[in-house]
Amino acid sequence: MRISKQWGRVAAGTAVAAAAVMMIPSERADAKAGRQNRAGALRITDIDVGLVAGVRQNRIVEFRMTQPIDPSTVTPATIRIRAQNEFGTGFSKQVPGTFQVTGSAVRFFPRLPTHLRDPAKTDGSFYQPGTLQDDATKNAGFQPSTNHEITVVGSPDLSPVRSKKGRPLNRTYTTRFTTSPTTPKTQAFTTDAYSDAPPPGFEFSNPPDKVASAVDNYARHGGTQDVPSAIDVTLFGNKVPLSPANVRQSGNVTLTLLSRHDDASLRKLMAGVPSVEQNYDTVRLVFHPTFPLPDVGVFAMKVSKNVRDLTETYDFKNNAERLRLRDIYEFMVAARDMAPGTPPEQLPAPPIDLIYDWPTDPVARGILQKNVLILGDTYPDEVDPRVMVLFTVQDEPVSHGSLTINFL
């Protein structure tokens, strides 16, 4: 909904109408008004939420004014974006979100569906799963199928929005809108805020992911070494927000013990809870193990393609480096199958676009070909592109003590 014509009255009933701001149509008049406004009253020329009804729940609200705005006067008290209460008698629920002021433009970013950290916990962990505050959907700023009211406070209020020169907003502006329903997700959310970034994926992680490569002759496995046992595994993603429901769905985000003391028979899924913490700039996908991880264990965090963005259009992308390693390995397996009994060193080399960082020496390449086959055959998770992080927990020190029991 773009407020751009003439202010009207807000319609009553279920259909919520928008008020509009008067604008001068011709470019010449706009220029003239701009010159006058530099020394005149501060006005709003545009409040843009996209639509009157069916506003996407991650829609950024934009305000355009006639003069540069003093950021200190833009607060939830001066720009009130509130949801209607359960009884439909008023707009009393403040929508959580953040403001950004750039010159004469103000943008409001409603909080995305996200898991929240518990401020009462000293370790900075999330709210306990299953609690009211753990509901990522309810934590979002805009709730589905809900009426909202925007009020921008101006004169004669004592605390109005002001320009950088201290001029108050000429009057109070009000408009209303309704958010989209829960489904379909392509209508509930918009990709406009991240259309240049899909699909969702991670940029880096803690602990870091170290993939076997030509640098170590593909002879190294186990990923990052000496990781502490009490750790949350975190993926720092791009700015494409994730569907919290997908993240929490069983089997979509897992942490697996691959082996301990090189014993692969101990392989098992680790108990824990995945959470997503996200805004319009970045995404954190966190796996919190229920208990500290067994020491001298090798672990892999996997994210399935069933983890998608808010619109559930884009799948979580593969780990790019492990995908390249998988492609190299599969090429070598196909070459081996076509020439059974041929030493790996004598098999055809993979395409250059996969081995651009390999040495040109045929003998050195032969060693890499042999080691890639050994690595993939022995440690298949090392070449799995759905593994986002693979690491080894350090050998934790053992404390020896005694316990005395006195029987009365």
C-alpha cells in the first residue's frame, strides 16, 4: 500500500482501508515543493507497506518525508506500529522490530520468525524448547491475518518526529493494513528483501569446516581438530531467512557422532535442539547438544534440502567445497569401475574445472587420485555435500578423585 494521493478516512469493518498523503503530481511542482520544504514544515509524502490487505509478514515498511530526519526522534513511541488486540477494540500490541533512518527516509524492519535467547541465562543460550518464548512464529513482528495501525506522531504532541533542524512533523499521520494469511507461504512472505541472495546457505561456521584438499594430499580426515566438547555448532548463513518449522522438523538438522577413537561402530545421532536466529542481514543456524560431546569423537552436522527459506521456495544449498570433493570422488569411482584392476594413479584425471588447484605433475596427480578414492571409500561423510561442518573433539583431561561414604 503506497500512501500517495489524498488523505481519506479509515473505513470501518473487516476491510481495512488506508489513508493517503497528498502529493503534487508534476515534477516541476515537486521541485518547487522541495525548495519550500527545506525551510518549511516537515511532512510525510509516502508510507509504503505494499498493499492494504495481504501485506507480507516480512515486508519492510518505508516512510518518506520532506526533510532529513533526526534519528533520535524515531522510536516506537513516535512511530507506532501496532497490531489489533484479540477483542478487536483497539491497536495495543506493539510490533517488535527495528528502525533505520537514512536522510529523509525511515524504514521499519519487523522482526522475522526467530528463536530468542533467554536474557536470564548467563551462557547466552536460547529459551527452553517448548516454552512460549521458544515459538519462533509467535516471536515474529507481523502475525498472519491481523489488522495493524501505523501512527506517526507530529504536532501538537510534545514528543514528535523531528527533522535534523529540529522542526516537528506538521501533524500526526495514521493508516491501517492487514497482513497475509499463514498459507500459502509464497503469499505469506516475500523474497523482495533477499531476492539477490538465494538459495539459503552458510558462509562460515563455528567450529570452522576444514575439507580434505589437494593441500594435504587428501590424506587428512576428521575436519577441524581439538574442538572443545561443550560447544554449540553454529552456521553463519547468508541473508536468506529460514523457515523455523523446517529447521525444527525431525531429521532436517542433525549432529552425528561418526566415530570415537576411530571406532565407526559407535556411530549415532546426538541428542540436541536446532534453533534459528535471524534478521534481514544474516542467519545463524545453531545446534545445541543436550549434553557435552564425547571426547576424541568425530562429528558431522548435516542440513537437509528440506530446510528452506521463509517462502519455502529455495532449498538450503550444498556445502560447496564438499560438493566439489564429492564430484572428484565420483569421477574417480566411475573411472575405476570402467577399468577394474587399473591402479588409481593410471586412471584418467577428473576435469580441470574440478582439479584447478592440483599440481600438473602426473606423478603428483596420481597420488591425489589414489588418496581421493581411499578417503571417499573409507570416510563417506567427508565427501557428503550435505555435511556443513565436520570436526573432532579434543581429548578431555580426566579428573581423578575419591568418594567416601560413611554408614551410620
